[in-house]
Amino acid sequence: MRFAVIVFPGSNCDTDLFRAIEEVLCEEVDYVSHHETNLENYDAVLLPGGFSYGDYLRSGAIASFSNIMPAIIDFAESGKPILGICNGFQVLLESGLLPGAMKRNEHLKFICQTTPLIVENNETAFTNQYRLQERINLPIAHAEGNYECDEGTLADLEKNHQVVFRYADNPNGSKGDIAGIVNERGNVLGMMPHPERAVEQLLGNDDGYKLFQSILVHWREQHAVTS
Amino acid sequence: MVKVKVFVTLKEGVLDPQGKAVEQALDARGFRGVSEMRVGKYMEFYMDHEAAGDQEIQNMCEQLLANPVIEDYRYETEEVVSK
């Protein structure tokens, strides 16, 4: 399986993601610059955390108009998996691939800590290796992770089981305790916590490993059907 | 030339954590009677007269300058002598 890690000016979790795929998941991975316009050779796209374009205007706003974005939108429409972490989630929201928006954290602080999450949907391409309602711990590191959407959108997210991760102890004021959501089709996941920072015990925590393993398992299952 | 001034704030009904903190800070300094503080953004720029139509400016605001999911915007235009 071949992964693309998209690199924007100001991305700073791209190396962590690259390493999680190359050294821990042991699959192929390339850095793909925001200048590129083609993702044909890839099976999954990863949008890393960081501060793309310095968070100017709004987090993720400028990146959502970069050269690579039309290819990312096509990739989403083709049904292939896209994972946006932290700033990557913000880019997915700004580009309209996921509903809602991010506000400053409720208490205005940049929060950097390990946080307990509940797996609310384990039937996605990203969470099939977790148990339903499994409690996991992942690091968060953000100032703007306070998820906001209107009541209708929230009701739709809940009804369609699009809330994939929920904070067990809401750290930032997120509506519905939302930490991660998928699109209706289930192939685009945005999440504020950082699974790539928790992929092996050497890092003190490997709760994030199963997320990457899930993507691989899902891809292999799809390939077994078609080949 | 036309000078365009764009004001962006969080929508009414969307809690504004910054606005709340600033309001509380004013109160702490003894300024009374302040309510519903909203902290927003102000942008100004010049446009060629022919380009500065309402529809164009609204598109700019809705596609980039503001995020319509959580923000409202308004703008003012003013004719200025070419620089």
C-alpha cells in the first residue's frame, strides 16, 4: 500500500506521519508537496498537523486553496481514504470535505497533553481494529480544536454515526465532545488528536497504531475482493 | 480605485471564547455595563473600480475572507483617488 503525506509550508507533523507509515506500519510512503497536482499513484492521503501558512486568516484556510487541493477532492470523491490530523482536520473543514469549523479552545489556551478518547464507530476504514466504545489515549496539541457546527449538522453526524472519536473529558469545548468525524461516505476522517505520535511503546503509547493498521486492513480487504 | 473594508465576526449565537475573555478583563479593570463582546477581524484593500462589484466582494468574503459556517461579514466601499 502506498501513502502520500502532503506537505504544506508550515506543516510540522509530516515527519512523524512518514515515520509511522515507513518504520512502524512498514508500508510505502512519499512526501507530496502542496505544489503537486496528481495523487494517482497513491492508495491513501495523509494531511499532517502543524501550522500551514502560519495559520494566517484561519487555520487551514490558505492551504485549502493550494495546488494539490483539487487532486485531494478528486481522491475523496473516488472513495479512497483521506486522514487529516489536527491542522489536517482544519484543512478538511475549510475545504468543505468535512462539515463544521474550528474555534479557539474554550479557555483560549494551547493544550498539549494526552487525552482519553472513546471510539464511537469501529466500522470505518480507520477504526476497524478498535473495539466499539474502546477507551484509548492519544496526545492532543492545539489552540483551535473547539469543534463548531449548527444543530442540524450535529444531528446528522450523530444519526449517520459520523462521530468516530469523542473526548471522554472534553478539553476544549468541542460541540458534542467531538474529537474526530468522518464524511457521510466514511472515507474522509478528520481528527484533532495525534495517532502518529503514539504508534509504539518506545514513544510511551501505541494506542494510535491500530488506526494506521485499520487503513491497511481495509485496503487489503478491498483488494482481495477485486483481485 | 475603491477602498474595501471587510469586518468579520463570529456569528450571533456562536459562543466567542475571545470575546468573553476580553469582556471579563474589562469588568476586572472596573469597566461596567459591557455585554456581548465579539472579537473579530478587520481587513482593508483596494480594488480597481471595474472589479469592485458587490457580487465580486461577496464571493471573496464567502469563499475565503470569512468562513460562513461560523462567521458573519459585512463590508463598506469607498471611492478613492488613484494612488
